[in-house]
Amino acid sequence: MFITAIAIIFCCNLFYLARLYGSIRKTVERDVMSAIADADIDELWIRANGADLETSAEIDSEQADRQRNHGELSAGVDSTGSLKAESVVNGETVSTQTLKPDRGLKSEPTTI
């Protein structure tokens, strides 16, 4: 009778340990799958932020190129017949030059 009681307790312990192993295994598998999913989501966010930063840098450089003012140059003949050239950058006149024609030259419009 004593040996039978010990055998029954031993069998119950084996059953308990098998169920405990199965439960721990399922918990670990679920935790690993959750960690992998979280890592994938984190990787996606990191890549999205990297792509966003690259796009922002490209947009900033394009806007800087558009905002960069290359200046303007205008030339014309004034009422005295002198050729006047003017450079303007950011709305401010940088230089103005006036060329007076020689007395022997006629200032006639030419077409090219």
C-alpha cells in the first residue's frame, strides 16, 4: 500500500511537470513572437524616420536652391544714347555702368 501511494504521487508529479513544461513553452513562444513583432515594428519606424529625414533634407536643399537668388542683369539705352547696364541682387542694385558712344558712332538698334 505504501509503495502504491508513492507510485501515484510520482505519476501525479510527472503529469504536473509535463503540463508545466507545456505551459512555459507556450508562454516563451508567445513572448518571442511578440518581441519579433515589436522589433519589426521598431525597424519599420526607424526606416520610415530615416526616409523622412532624407526626404526632408532633399526638400530643404531644393527649397534652398529655389530661394537662392541669382540676381538680375538689365541693359538698355537711355535718352542720351548711352548704354546703361545694371546688376540687381535681392532687390538691391549691386553695380551700374554707363557706356557713352563715341561721337563718330551712331547708336542704331541692330537685330540679331
